[in-house]
Amino acid sequence: MPRARAKVAEVKSSPAKKNAPVIEMKSAAPRGVIAARMKEVIRELGEDPERDGLLNTPDRVEKALKYLTSGYSADISEIVNGALFDVNYDEVVIVRDIEFFSMCEHHMLPFFGKMHVAYLPDKKVIGLSKIPRIVDAFARRLQIQERLTQQVAESIEGLISPRGVAVVCEAQHFCMMMRGVEKQHSGAITSAMLGAFRTHKETRNELLSLLAQRTKSI
Ligand SMILES: [Zn+2]
């Protein structure tokens, strides 16, 4: 029975390099189209889009939105770029604390947090640094946290057919913090368990306790 034994390869992901965008921007809208609409939005909000501080805002918003949704044009096989390796290793691999930033599809406001990705290899592993990049590819879209979590898990499953994949995602949503219920400290946790992590309760519980232990040690 596949088990997440104590011997664990854990890799703490390094913070994203701020100046190294991992995904090329390829929005369908020609340059300036979104900016022109943003100018109207600013006007409709009762502001003067011609005043100094706002003059270049529509352009900046266009650039920001294209970057924040650049995951749509991400090609996972291009990101992985052959970094799949045949190994004789069958213990759990965990990449934890992967920072991500996404936008909720209901309000187009950010949600952000940390994702922990684990898998039980079946003779194949994926380059560890590729996992945060896969997370980014799915986070940089209009998303809901549940789907984002599931997509990351399915993507890893599709790439290396491991015996199991588990993704746990902890996030805070600006649409809850700044509007609506205005709860600043409530977070949402979602998980996607595939293969052995779904079918073997023991395997799942071992992983969850590994993640919990670590939280306590901070
Ligand atoms: Zn929302």
C-alpha cells in the first residue's frame, strides 16, 4: 500500500523572483483596447481620467490585467520543458508554501495565499522548480480557489502519472476582506486528493499531519 512514510523529501519553495515573469503575456486584445475601456470606467466612477494622477492609469491597469491573466496562454509542456525524470524513488515529494496570487472570477479582486503540492512518484518525478511555475500558470487567470486547487493536481497527475497527488491551498480573498462580509482574518482552505491520497485514508492523514507539524514549528 502506498504510504507517505517519515522519510520525506521536502523542498521549501523559494519566494517567486519578482523580476522574472514566468509566463509570456499574450492577451487576445490589441494594445490599448482595455486601457480605453478603463478610462470610461474611471469616468463612470465619478473620477476625472484626465487629471495628472490618473492620466496613465488606464495603460497601467491594462498591463497589470494582462499580466495577472497571462496564465491563459501558458503552455504547461513548455513550462516543464522536459524536466521529467525517471527515478527509483517512491517516497512522498512535497513542495510547500508556494506563494500564489490569483483573481476571483466573481469580483475580479485578488485572492492569494500558499499552496502545498505533494505527490507519490511512480518511477517519474518532475523538476521541483517546475511545480511553482505550474501553480502560477493556473493562478494567473480568473479563478475560484476550488478549481485552481483541482487544476494544479490534475496537471501534475497528467504529467507524471504518480500514484497519488495532493494539493492543499490556503488563501485569503479580498472580496471577503474589503467588501461583502468584511472578515479580514478568515481564510479558505481547499484540497484536491487524487490516487492514493484519495483512496487511502492513512496516506492522506499522514500527509496532512506532516503539513500540520510543520505549521506548528514556525
Ligand atoms: Zn470574489
